Amino acid sequence: MAQRARFEEVDHNVCALTWTDYLDERVTTTYWAPQHGGYVRVITPNRPGTLGQQVCDALAYSGPTLYWDGRTPLVDAIRREWRKCRARAQREDWI
């Protein structure tokens, strides 16, 4: 049985999402955005010094770019987008 996703608020504008992938391996993805709001990006450990790839709606890598308003912790927005991602996966029978 797969473990539940875990959301960790690292800072107001940084959060880590740990989830189980289709190979049943635990994966951690860290997201960040500018402190007062802006486009959400993935922290890419193997590319230090870069801003990271922008994230789209439902945590996808294509589609409308995900914008965070900065008023609530980023972890809340990532949790909401994760739910959209999971709902889409179930609807389209990916999982």
C-alpha cells in the first residue's frame, strides 16, 4: 500500500512534497516562489544557481503556469494543486 503524500512547509514561500511514484518509490519535490508572490518553480538540485522549471496547473509541466499570490503559505497552494493532480489521474485512470 502506497504511503500518503506528505507536505512540509520549509518557509512561507518554500515547501517540500514527498509522495510515492508508480514504481512504489518515495520521491521528494521541493517548490518555491518569490517571497511576495509569483510563478511557482521546482528546485532542481542538479542545476544549482538556476531558478528552476516553472510548474503549471495541477503540478504539471505543461499548461497554464501556476501563480502563487503570496498571501498564504505556499504549502497550501501545493496541497490544493496536488489534489487536482490526483483527481485528474483517477479520472483519466492513471492510477
